[in-house]
Amino acid sequence: MKMFLSSVMKSPKPLVHLFIQTLRCMLVSLFSALVYWTAGACKDASASPSDAKAHANKVQNVTTPTSVNYHFTRKCNYKCGFCFHTAKTSFVLPLEEAKRGLRLLMEAGMEKINFSGGEPFLHDKGEFLGKLVQFCKEDLQLPSVSIVSNGSMIKEKWFQKYGDFLDILAISCDSFDEETNQLIGRTQGRKSHLDNLYKIRNWCQDYKVAFKINSVINTFNIDEDMTEHINQLNPVRWKVFQCLLIDGENAGEEALREAERFVISDQQFEEFLDRHSGVSCLVPESNEKMRNSYLILDEYMRFLDCREGRKDPSKSILDVGVQQAILFSGFDEKMFLMRGGKYTWSKADMKLDW
């Protein structure tokens, strides 16, 4: 031992070399553990190497959130009996937090944002919505910014202030008969839903916003022929949805709506489509096409997975980021493309006759 210490003192290089080698081994081990943890294997001590590899592949194949639907509020002034996104909370994110989330989505590849609810114009009389629309177009420079609304809360002064930043405004209208709208719940008091629809169509023309109509086909409107009105309104798209049941929203014990009485069969839906086959702007969406082909963010900015017939939330993108949260979205990108989810969605590219 004395000889060893004596030799080390005379020539410390072997000791330094030993220290460097030991440190290198420690760093390699630490790095390996970090990679293993990142792949997800460390979340479960019993996870096999194949599990870690599968998780790593899943991360590599993460979905790009090209088109996102942000339901920033659940509150609504209408009581549509088939509503599948009901007022289960009154929560709305602070404006700056919502903007932070939208920026994260843009950085992850988002090209189109659609604001919905609830009724998006209800919160802060449309000012919150207007500021988000302006932020997405002016700051994030997204190719497409759109809104889905029932139209009852929209004022012309909103178009004057924010119309330049909006590409598409979709108004929900399920019938061109006021009594049918009353039966469905697509109304508030004595206000005429149809008068609002036509008024907003004219504002969209005046303020250069592409106009769109969404209709939910159900037992109350299945026999209606809407061809004349749709052709007169001339929307860029007429989205026609088959009434869809979602457990916890419009079906089941915890639901705020009971939509079973609105449900139609696949054959009935096809008959409605055949009746309107001459309408060139019609875009049909059956239950099969609709269920998993939307990237839906709720009021907490959580993706909602509808694969099991209910809405199972991911963690918020504000907490875990977009790539981690989107793994639990249940999004079917192939069906999204099959249903025509990607189209000419920037008004600058539509070449509309204003």
C-alpha cells in the first residue's frame, strides 16, 4: 500500500485517468436512464423493453394539430335538445392563458382554429372571442380563423371591429320553420332565429367574411326540404350532421340533455342527403365520420377523446404541452381527411364575389 501511494504521489496521472473514466461511466449511466425515462419506460418499473419501444414509436408518430376546435366556453343561451357539448361548467380560461395555449398549438403545426362553445359570443359580449380571433390572425398569422355560433348574440359592431381577422363564420340552423326550431330548442324567447340568420348572412357579405351553415339532422327536421333556402343563402359550405349521442353530454345518467328522441337511423340520414343531392355546397357527416375526426379542446384546453362514445379528457396542453396531450385525443386523421376536413379555408384563397 505504501508503495502504491508513493507511486501515485510521484505520478498522479493514473489517479486522474481513473477519476475521468469513473466520471464518464457515471454520465453514460445517467444519460441512459434519462433516455429510458423519456421514452416512458420509467413510469412503470415492470415495463418491458418492448413497451418502451412502443411508447417511443408513438411519440415519434405524434399527430400534427392542423385543424383544432376550441370550445372555450360551455355556457349557451339556447337549449337545443341534442346538444353534445353542454354547460357542465362555467369555466373560461383567462385571456392570456388562452393565448398561450393557442401559441403552443401554432408552434405544433396548427393552421386552422375554430372557436365554438357553448355560444362563443355569450362570454364578455363577444369581446373575449374577438380578441382571440384578432390574436390568431394578427399575431399568430394563422391561415384560417373560424367561429361556430347560433347567431343570436352577434352585433354589427363586432364585425366592424373584428371582421377583418375572421375567415369563416358558421351559423347553426336546423330548420327553416320557426316552429321546428322552437321544438328543437334552437331559439331564445320570441326572437326569430331565421331573421338573425339572414341578417348575419348580409353582414358577412358586407364585411368580407365567408358564410357557412351547420345543420343537425334529427327526428324533427328529417322530412324537411331546405334546398330553396340554402341556395338563396348561398353559404360556402353547408355542413349536415347526423344527430350524435355522447354519453355524459346528451345521453346517460350524468347528461344534461336527453337526445335519444332526436336520433335518426343511417337510412333516414341517407334519404335526407338524397333529397338535397342537388345542393353543391352540402358536406355530409354521418356519426361514423364525425365521432373521432375532430381535434376538440375543452374549456381547460384538454383534448377530448370520443372513441368510447363519451368525452375522455387528456391533460391540458398548458400543463404537458401539445405533443403529450394529443396522444390521448383519439383523433382519426384518415377520417378527418376522408370527410373533407382539409379544404380551402382561408378567405384570401376563396376568390369570393364580395
